[in-house]
Amino acid sequence: MIQITNEDNMLLMARYEDNYFDLAIVDPPYGIGAGSTSFKSGTRKKADFFRENDWDNAIPKKEYFDELFRVSKNQIIWGANYMVEFLPQSKGWIFWDKKTGDNSYGDGELAFTSFDKALKKYDRYWSGANAKEKGSLDRVHPTQKPISLYEFLLMNYANEGDKILDTHLGSGSIALACHNLKFDLVACELDKDYFEASLKRLKEHQQQLTMF
């Protein structure tokens, strides 16, 4: 079952008991201004998902991380290199190699994990026109991640029957991955427009799968 709500993540987590979720996979704000239209490079065309807002002006506060660690047994946190002050030490980091080439973009993204595992690398070209997956809809969020990335995380870090939490749904890629791999997901998105776009994306993905 996939449950998606349009609400503040602190309100969502407050409803759940300690360690209710087996795994939280979250992509919180990095505090780098990705919600601003000025975040676009000159090579990107203006798109609806690049509307001016302040959702990425700062990383979450300590209270968010305290609550996240309370309600989940294990965690995968994207952009954790921007928020190490709130995280325990870990050797089980993940590096997503975006293979962006020789340009001003970062070579990839880092994720903290609570697992006692060696660092893992995921390769997926994700830049410009290539930031889209075969058969998928156009991008709906400026920091949208590929469905296949979340499938990689679920296959390598989750167990059958695990309950998954996402506190920053964004484009909803994790919801599509959970649907594909049959994981239960509870997720929320505060921005109403992104919430509605992710919900639409999930419904259309589900309808496409029923046609085959």
C-alpha cells in the first residue's frame, strides 16, 4: 500500500510510534537554493518545476533528524554531506555517479546510510536531456531522481515486507519504485503543486503497468 499525504513531515512522523518504519529513504533540502529559478544553468530551458520558491534555502533542523531516527530503524539520507552535524558516523555511504562529464555540475550525490556496509556506488547518467527515463513522463521537480535509483536502494537495503518512509516526496520517484517492487510506503510532500504532480505521476504509472 502506498499512502501519500500533503502535509508537514513533522506532523506525519508524530503519528507513529518508535521504530514503526523499517527504512526511511529521504531527500531533504540541501540548503543550496535549488528552489530558485536562478539555480538553472544557462543551458536549461525554463520549466514549470523551476518556479521561484524557498523550499531549499536551508537544511532541516535538528528536531527533524531526531524524529526521523525515532520513527525508523534504518535510514538513507540524500545530501547528507550538507548536514553531517546532525548525523552519526557511518561507513555505509552511497555515491550516485551521475557521469556529468567535464562541466560545472557536480559529479554526483552522496547519501548517508545507517547500515554497517561498505560504500556503494550507483551509476546513472542524469543531466540535461538525459534526466528522464524511458517511458516516463516529463520531469515534475527540479531535483527529481530516477526511479531506478530508488529501486537500487530498495533491492540493496530493504527486505521483503519492510515499511518504507519518505518525508520529502518531491517528484514521487520513490513511490513508483515501491509500487514496482511491492513495498509499502508512507510519504508526504508539503508543497501542494509538487504533491499533486507526484500523485498524478504515480496514478499514470500504475495505469500504464495495468495495460501490459
